[in-house]
Amino acid sequence: MLLSHDVNLQAKPIHLFVHKQAVAEPYEKSHAHPGMELLFIVQGQGQIIVDRQAYAIAPGMLLCFQPYQHHHLIIEASEERKYERYILIFDPLAADRYLNGFPRLQRFFRHLWQGKLASPVFDTNPQSNVLVALYEQIKADWRRLVDQEHPERGMAFLLTLLQWLESHAETGGTGRLAPAQRKAHEAEKIMSWIEEHYSEHFHLEALAKESCICPPIIYAICSAKLPAAAFAMS
């Protein structure tokens, strides 16, 4: 699995690629992220493969990728038929803390984050124009709001998006949330433990015991997948 390091979620917990990438030629991309990704398709066609299941790409489709979930994108684009999208990548731990004051929305978010989704696809049609307007509204102010040390405003945008998605999921065209929890990736277990014990002196043995991952495996995972800053503790 190719892990994308395009974004640093420790330096900034939420990233929005607000420019609509207009791709005019076919391409493929296969990768995963340490954080969560919400991919909104404005226009274009092709397919995306998630958990060995292929889904046809269509305008108005919103896809939810969980941490370390591999996804393979195959785009069929040309000058006459371009591919445009918005990408939102964020740290689910930071988002969950922000949602502490919104218990209903937090439960829905935890389904998206930790649940076993029957499908990663939310078909937002015929209301996709609402999402387009929402992204366009934040687009102009994104750099000012987020880059000038105001990450909470980026989280406020995520809250608005989740509120819309929860309402839409309850009325029909949904990514079909299943009650079961998915199996957490080993790197997620490690990062959750680090988050919980961040102010304490780091003990590899304690991490290994609580996560049920042996120290050599922890070292291999951290070397390959986690930013070095995660272990910069006193």
C-alpha cells in the first residue's frame, strides 16, 4: 500500500484542496492516507476501487475514505470531458475532539470513522448543487481562515459538511452505515495510544502491551507510516 504524505496532519489537522482540479487526460492514482478523506466529484467519469469493489464515478458523488483505507482511482478524462473534484483530508482524532459538544453529530462521525461501511459512496444527487455552493463559499476564504492560525474555522466547515451529510444519509441516498465496527489499522492503534498518553514519558513496552502489537512491529510501522514528530516527546 502506497501511503500518501502530501499533507501533514500534525502540523495542520485539516486540509482542503479547494481548487477544483481540472484533469484533461486519463490517469490513475493508488494510495491511502493516515487521516480521513472526503472526495467530492464535481464532474468526470471513471471508476474507483475500494476494498476490491469497483464503483463508477459520477458527478455529485461524495466518497468517504477511512484512515489507511487503500483506494485506486481510474479517471477517463479528455479536453471535452474533464475531471474536477474537491478533496478534504483531516485528522479524525482532532475532529472527534471538536465534536465533543455535538453528541448526535459525533455519533454519526464515529460511524464514518470507525464503522464498517457497506459502501464508501454517498450519492448526493439531486442535491449536489448544495454541496457545490458550500465548497465554493468556503473556497475564497480558506487560506485566510485556516493558514492564519485558525484551524477551528476549518473544523467549523467540516461540522457544516457533516451536518448536511448526516441529514442526507437519513433521508435516503446514503453510504449505508453498518452497525459493526471495522478492524482498526495497527497504525491507528499506535496513534490513538500516543494521543491518549501524549503528556507522559514514552514507554514502548506500555504501548506494546495496550495495543497488542509487539515492539518490532511497532518500530516497522512507525518507520514506514508515522511522522517522526509523533515520537518527539520528552
